[in-house]
Amino acid sequence: MSDSVSNSILDTIKDTCQLFSKYELTKGELARAQELVDKLENHKITVSVIGQFKRGKSTLVNAILGDKILPVGIVPVTAVVTTVEYGEKAAAVHFENGIIKEIGFDQMSSYINEQENQDNRLGVSEVRLYCPSDFLKGGLTFVDTPGVGSVHQKNSDAAYSYVKESDAVIFMLSVDSPINQIEIDFLENAKEYAAKFYFAVNKIDSIDKSDLDDYLSYCRNLLSKLMGVDDVMLFPVSAKNNTGVEELKEAIVRDCQTTVQEIIEESAKLKMRDIVASALSQIVLYRTALGMTHAEFDKTFEEMDGFFGEIKKEAAEFAENFPSNPRMLEAHMNDIKNQLSAKVSELFGIEYHYTISDVDFFRGGKAAEDGSRDLRESFAAAVDSVCSDLKDTLMAIFMHREENTYKVARRINDLNRLVRKLVQLRSQLAE
Ligand SMILES: Nc1nc2c(ncn2[C@@H]2O[C@H](COP(=O)(O)OP(=O)(O)OP(=O)(O)O)[C@@H](O)[C@H]2O)c(=O)[nH]1
Ligand SMILES: [Mg+2]
């Protein structure tokens, strides 16, 4: 672990926070950057096991921890995210309404297991376990997630949502099935968030050596293309028989001891790059607007404001058709961001960037009797917030309406300096 490296990224982010704190325009970015500082200072790393249902994720978590603590089975089992941290054995259920309840290990299944807590009707947000496994020493949080792609949509949603909180992931494949589109989609999504990937190929006990070789080279080819790297690290394992698990565990522990900071930094860097890009957009937009004549700006503002109205109306209609489908809503949200960016570019002649991870519909909304969630309200709030990011930046222009030309010129100068610093920072973060 190199402290100098970790200090430098931490320092960079802290310096940027200071820079952001001087400007009203970047207060959203400031809050996001401060979260990163918190994470880097606490040296916490989250490793999640993700993948399609029934690949053997929970069995692998048990094998790695050396303790059969999680329920496993032939039918979809894991219905809620389960985190494991170092400590004396203990378990607590966190409910969506904020209540936390300590439970015994023998009661765990009734909260985690899909068969007992169907479609998570108990409203569990996550189960937190503590276990004195060496693997967890040093601040590692190990996470078992529900499988994606089963008929239990809510399990997929919970898994998709948790990936965003992961620094590294073990992506679980299994020799009894070729990689399918559900896995590819999930991986594409995970790629945006996690900095480190371990690919575990499970159930090697069920095929012979030559079939395994074929399967591994097939995975290697496909995954290299998907991940955009020449070589991916594959770990053939049998979670059930504890074969190959040690190698995977060693690789993770080694990385955690030697490059844990690098992993966290890499992921902080990815997030910070996004934050800087978003700050640059606000500032360049503001600077461009500031350089317009009053008449020009008023006309453009009116047009933009009308466009917000259309976007919101369209979004409300869309949500009527898909009130409980987070993925459709997220897709529409991306569409809205693209439309807004295109409009800004048309009216102001600049590019406008939105952060990737701003909104999360997967956990929002109230569950109905049948387990479905009405996400219309949280979707509308998210659309509002995306529009108001832009609108607030433009509204700030009105506050400085009365300033004389000299003051405006100084302000533009100051913003130019800030833009230069941020552009520099952006390229530093891209290294
Ligand atoms: N043959 C073989 N079976 C395995 C192995 N690992 C897990 N299984 C079996 O695969 C089934 C699914 O295992 P789980 O660990 O529950 O799978 P999961 O990915 O956590 O499933 P969900 O939580 O429903 O997504 C169980 O019947 C396990 O016994 C393995 O290495 N070899
Ligand atoms: Mg499971």
C-alpha cells in the first residue's frame, strides 16, 4: 500500500472540495466529493458477489468465510442484500422504514430467504452480519447479493442497486450455462461502478477437465471483449467442494493488503472525474450565459424553461405507463438527460454533462400488497432535480443582473481560472 499515492488523490479531492465550496454553483458537486473524502479517510472497501440467480454466490460467500452462515438452495434463495463485516458473531436486520432489529443466526433465513420472505414483503433493506473471519480483517465488507434475472424482479433491482456501492466485485459464472444476455447487461452496468473485477467460474466439479478448458477459454474471449482488456483473471472454483476458493481468496486478500488503496482510489477517481465533469458543465454554462446580452439571455431562458415543462409533462405520462418498472424509468431518465444536453448544446453552444449515479429508483416508493412499488413520485422528484440543476445555474444569472460591466468581466475572468483548474484536474484524474 502506498500512502503517498493515497494522500495525493485524497489531497486532490480535498483541494477540489475547497475550490467547490467557494462557488454556489458547485454545491451539489461539493456534497458528492465530500462523500468520497469520507470513504477514502475511512479506508473501507466493499467487495460484493454478484451474478445471475443460482450461480452459487451464497455458497461461495460461505466457503470464503469458512462458515455456513448464509442460506443456499436449488430455488432462488437470496432475496435481500447481506453484508458481512469483521466482529463477534452477530446479525441485525435493517428495515426500509429505518427500524433495526438484532436477530439470532438461526432466524436469518426468515428474512433473507426468498421462499420465506417472498418478494421481500417484510420490507428488509439489508441484513448485516458480523463474523470473526480473517478474510474480513482490515475493514473489508463482504456482500452477498440476490441473483439477477429470476422471476423475482425485486431481487434483480436490489442487486443492481447495490453494485453502485461496491469497490470490487466477484462476478459469478457457472459452467452449467454459457454467459447470457442478462449477465452481459448486468456486467455492463457493474463496469460503470466497480474498479476491480474477479470472475469466478463455479461448479467445476460437475464437468471434466477438457470441457472446463473449453469453457474457460470461451469465457476469457467473451469477457476480454466485454471488459475491453486483453486478459481477464478467471478463477475456476467449486464453491460446494471448496476447490479453487483459496486462490480467489488469496487474490482478494493480496489486493486488499497491497492495493486496497489503489482499488478505492481508482473508484474514487472514476467518481471524481464524473463530479468534475458535472461541475465544469455548470460553470461553462453559467459563464456562457453571463456573456449573453440581457435580451438574448431572457429569450433563451424562456425557451429552456418551456422545455423543462415539456420534459416534465412527458415524464409524467411515461411514468403512468411504467409506474413500477425501475429499469424503464431509469432508461427514460437517461433519455431526458440526453434531451436536456442536446437542448443546452443547441441554445448555448456548449456540451453539458450529467453525473451517472445521481438517481436511484430501485429502493424508492412504497410497496403495494402484491409487492409492486409505485415509483411515480420518486421518479417525478428525480426528473425535477435533474431539471433544477440546470435551472438553478441559469437563475443565478438574474442575481447578478445589476452588476456593471467591470464586475461581470471580473466574474468571467474568475470563472475562466476555475475552468482551467478543473480542466487540469480532469486530465490529472484521467491518467
Ligand atoms: N455442483 C455444484 N453445485 C453448486 C456449487 N455451488 C453451489 N452449488 C449449488 O447451486 C445451487 C445454488 O446455490 P446458491 O449458493 O444458493 O446460489 P445463489 O447464486 O446464491 O442463488 P440466489 O441467491 O438465488 O441468486 C445450490 O443447490 C448449491 O448447492 C458447486 O460448486 N458445485
Ligand atoms: Mg444466494
